[in-house]
Amino acid sequence: MAEKRDELRRFTVTPLQTNCYAYVSAGECLVVDPGGSGAAVAEHLSDVRVTCVAATHGHGDHVGGVAALCRATGAPFAIHAADAELARHAGEMSEVGRSYDENAPAADRLLAEGDVIEVGTATFTVMETPGHTPGGIVLVGGGSAEGLAFVGDTLFPGSHGRTDLTGGDERAILNSLRRMAAEIAPETMLLCGHGPATSMAVELARNPFLR
Ligand SMILES: [Zn+2]
């Protein structure tokens, strides 16, 4: 019997309409950025084994649902070391005047450049992309996930994430975007933290911040 193909599920969570993604491969599942509604997201993943919950960065709208999702699935939580502390305050009032579901738990795995998250026949390699936050990362797909990247709030179609919040750094995000342009294949689909997906080829043509 042919192996079932990998699957990408998307859940829109929090008042900021954060994209929470679930990448399913060979019965295993990586969840990226459960910003809220962790228990509800878990219910939609009852047919797979969640093996990792990862955050592209520590803002509350990306990690507010981590605790509930990890409780429901027993999965470990992974985030870059530089954003782990930020994530632990997701449930408290933030500088943008909001709080999210719950503080994220302490990280089970601290991510750094070049680390690989395996899920089924797919791999996701950590690229450090500071600028929106100090510990922002992009997860670049390989294996059966070749051609996909989770880019969090580092890149949006024609634009980039805001750098005016605590820990934001305009020069750093421009460096990160240039690095993405150089190292991520043009045909790669870029799955953003909010709004629609794009591709590196489209961004290379239209995004002024990649030049
Ligand atoms: Zn953010």
C-alpha cells in the first residue's frame, strides 16, 4: 500500500488571527505556533501523535495555547533559547495591551541554529532569524517537507514583522531577510504567522526588504 502523503493543517487562533500549523507525516505531528485554543487544537489532532510543539518566537499570540496543547498531548515544547523567557509570560498583560490564554511552560527543548526537528519522514531545520524578537526562527522543511518553511512573523507578503516591540531590531530583521533570500530555495512556500502564505520566488520579485 502506498504511504499516506504528508498533510498540512491550519488553525486560525487568537484575536490576532494567528496561523497555527500542524504538519503531519507518517502518523506523527509537529504543531507550530499554537497561540491559543490549545485544547481545541488537540481535539483536531486526535488521529495523530503530536511529537513536538514548536514556536517560531515567544510572543503571546504564538505560544498562548502551548500549555494546554502540551497537557492534552504530552508533547514536548521547543523554542529558541532567546525567546523562552518571553513565552513564559504569554498569559500576562503584554505591551500591546493584551494577554493570551496561558503562560507557556518551560521549554523541554531549546532550539538553536542548525537544530533539526524530525516528524515522520519530514525534517525541519532551525534558521535563526532575529529581528521581530531576539529568538525568532524559521523552520525550513526537508525530506518529505522539502519546499515548505514556517516563517513566523519574520516575513509577510511584501513586508516583514514589526520591530518596534521589546527586543525588536530593524537592522537584525533586514539581515535575517537577506539570509532567507540567499539560503531558502525560490520555489519554497512560506507559511506566515498571520494571513496568507507566499513563496520565496514571489517575495524575491516583490518584497523590497529582501533586496
Ligand atoms: Zn510576533
